[in-house]
Amino acid sequence: MPMFVTIGYGDQDGYDRTAPEVRDRAHAHDDSLRAAGVRMGIAGHPVQVRNHDDSGAERTAGPFMQSSLPVAGFALIEAASLEDAIAMVSATPCAVAQGVVEVWPLQEASAGG
């Protein structure tokens, strides 16, 4: 089954402006996704890693992606299609609480590539 990486963006202000009953439904939806096997988590502090020409790993504290909202979390989901993946995340807290969720199709990397 196809895999998708989701990135949720949202902030506390947008969350607080969303009606509590809408937030509660969104959290219950996340609970049902986790029960169905979706791997999800809250975003921590990112680190960018470089090792150009295998000369030694360098790391730089982030974040690096540009967005008007901070990254709130990630999920790895299986869905039959992009449309199904979109339907799965459309009721999550970031999607309903004034944020946004990106859905990225995850393509299998070939061996050695």
C-alpha cells in the first residue's frame, strides 16, 4: 500500500481560536488514526546534517523550512491513494485548528540510490 509523509503546521494562537468541540473531535480523530497504525508525533528541534564528499558530518540547529506557521508534527500513513490520505488528515488538529497539513507521497528509494 502507498506510504505518505504528512507535515502539520500550526500555532497555539490558531489552536486557541478553534472551538473546543472541534479540537476535541480532531484529537479523537488522531486517536483513531493511531489505533489504525498511523505513526505520528510532535515536532522536536530540527538539526540539519551535511557530509559533503564524505569529509565529515557537520550539523546546524534549525529550523530551515519556511512557513508562516511553525511545524507542529509529522505522521507516516498508509493509504490506497493520495485522495484517501488527504481524507485521513483533513480532520486532524492542524487541519481544523487554523493550520495546514502537507501530504507527501513517499516513493521507495532504489538500492544504492
